[in-house]
Amino acid sequence: MPLDSADLLARFLRYVRIDTRSDDHSADTPSTPGQWDLLRLLERELKDLGLSDVLLTAHGYVLATLPSTTPKPTPTLAWFAHVDTAPNLPGAAKPIVHRAYAGQPIVLPDDPTQTLTLETTPYLRDCLGHDVITASGSTLLGADDKAGVAVVMAAVRHLRQHPEIPHGKIRVCFNPDEEIARGMAKLDLAHLAADFGYTLDGSAPGEIDGETFSADAAVLEIHGVASHPGWAKGVMVNAARLAGRFLAALPLEFSPEQTDALEGFIHPVECAASAEFARVRMILRDFELAGLAAKRAVVEQIVAGLRAAEPRAQFSLTFTEQYRNMRYWLEQDMRPVEFAREAIRRAGLTPKSTAIRGGTDGSNLTARGLPTPNLFCGMHEVHSPREWVSLQDMTKAVETLIHLAQVWEERSA
């Protein structure tokens, strides 16, 4: 299938130069102004492609429709990608295209300690001869998920240019704030009006994810008792020390650095502490709801022990549901996964069903009644200055989407 890889690359490079970091301290949606810049650009580009019903909502969702080209009644598909990047590093990339990669170490110029090699990054061996794209070493590349954004844009562009390819109605949705687990919080599913969805937020070619973590966030706040340190004996209750005791009591076997495969974890992501007040922010992850509940119980037991040991302090512990394992719903109708596997095979790849040690917007969408597995778009080493993507892998993701639209049309009544 001849595809315009040059256009795909140009789009991706254009998108990653825009800083779209999300911010979980902000109550706004989108949480940062930079996301609006990319969302407005995508709104213009979708209009330029001739899609219908193009809309940028008040909460930063760009919606559009690629009309059906078949007389057959077919389910309406939705293709999703998020515009934000992780908050941990700057997001305005200075992308570098390493043409026809030949296996040499890739040294990122803004931080030469950041190096990609065949030994440290084994998948690079599968990308010999590819055009590998990195950032410069001081920022994220933003392939998570601007690779997905570019893939969706390239796929709808190709289908728009080739109306002879039969497919049903396709809805496009670009959203903010996935990285802070609020990506679908304000999306109106009734207005979207789709039957099945796919997020383009995965990694290696052929991957289809139908299972994710179930996820909660937790916040522990501790109010101590202030006192002049010279006369503090028997008076002061140091909130910072209590926060330290809490962190030390978290079981190491439940930490991200000690877990893999289908194991869950408790991850303290931020601690701000003074003698008077401390706040610890955590995320809890497990593939099973029972395991997630058990991790909640671990946190609660530690806090209960501290409360009993120091009754003069005030403790507040709150949990917030973030998303749930999409497997619970997809098992009831496997067509979205089965049809995606067929599309991947038609693209010349081997389907690889994986469980994500993380989540996608599809977790939330699936739980709300829109079955939405996750497809690959080529990103690697995300949330890191070593993040990279292969243009050829992204092109395979475009090809997979085009085949996917056809498979749904063929197998509809």
C-alpha cells in the first residue's frame, strides 16, 4: 500500500515542537495553555483535509467526521490520540531525524550522557535502515502521543484522498490531559456517537492492547503541630518526619522498581513537606480489582498506625478512581480486538496481544460503554529524554488503520 511517509513525518515534526505538557495541579481542561496551540492547529488541518463536523470544544476536544464510503450499514468507529505529553520533562522537542539508521550509538547532543545503543535499546536492531527520530536530550520527544496524532491524521488523509476504499463512518477525536488520567473526563460520548473506538497510544508494530492496569490516585495530608524549635520538646509534631515514616513503611516489594509483568505497585510520585504540613501524592496500580483494593488497604493500615502512634497530628487520606482494566468489558465482545488483529496481519505484521503496565484513554472509554482497545504507533522509551520512534513503524500503524476500516466494512451485515 503506497503511503505518503513524507507527509506523515512532516506532521509529526510539526506537532512535537509544540510544548503540550499537562499539569495535574491545574483544575482546567486542558490543564495547560500549550495544549490549546496544538489543538487549534489540528482543528485547522482537519478542515483543510475536508473532513466534516470539525469542532474544537470548550474543554479542548477536537472532533471531526470522515464520512462513510459504503452503502452498507456499518458501525461508526472512533480513532483517538492525546495531544498532551508527560509533565516530568519539557515538551517542546528539537527533533532529530537519523536517516537510514545503521546501528551506531545515537548520542543526544544537548545531553551526551543520553545515548541509545543496540545494547541498551534492543529493539533498535529491528530498525536498522529505518529513519529513527529522537529529541535532543533535554526534552521529551513527545511521540507519546503525537506519533498517534500524526498516524490518525495520515490515515484519514489517505482515506479522504482514496474514496474508492470502502469504509464506514469514522469519527476522529484528539484530546487533552491523558497523562494526568483526565483525558476523557469531559468528552460527551453521546455527541461523539461512535460504536467502537481505538486509541493510537501503543509501542512496537503489531501490538494490540486489550488489558490495562486498574488505577487509583491517593493523597495523604498530614497536619503537624508547630513550635519554636528551641522550645519544641513535648510540643512539636513534625509533619515532615511523619511523611518520611509513611514513605519508609511502604513495602518495597510493591514499588515500581521492584515489579513487572502482571504485578501492581504503590508509587509515591510527589512529597512536599514542612514541619507544619506535609502532602504525599501516590498512584496505585494493579491488573485485578482485588489487588488494587489490597494496595489501598496497605496504605490505610500504614496511616492508621501513624495516627495511633501520634494522635496529636491530623491525617487526611483520600483515594480517587482513575481508570479500570478494559479487559472486564472487552471480554464481552471481542470484535474490536479480533478485527484489529486481522488488520495487523494485512499490514504484514504479527499481532501481539499485550497487557499495558499503564493505562490509556481507552480504559475510561471502555468502562463508559465505548469498547476501545489500544493500537501501536511506534513510540519507545516514553516519558524519557531517550524517547524515540521509527518513521517506518509509524507508517505501518497508518497502514493498519486503513486496513482496519476496511475489515469493519467487510464484516458488517
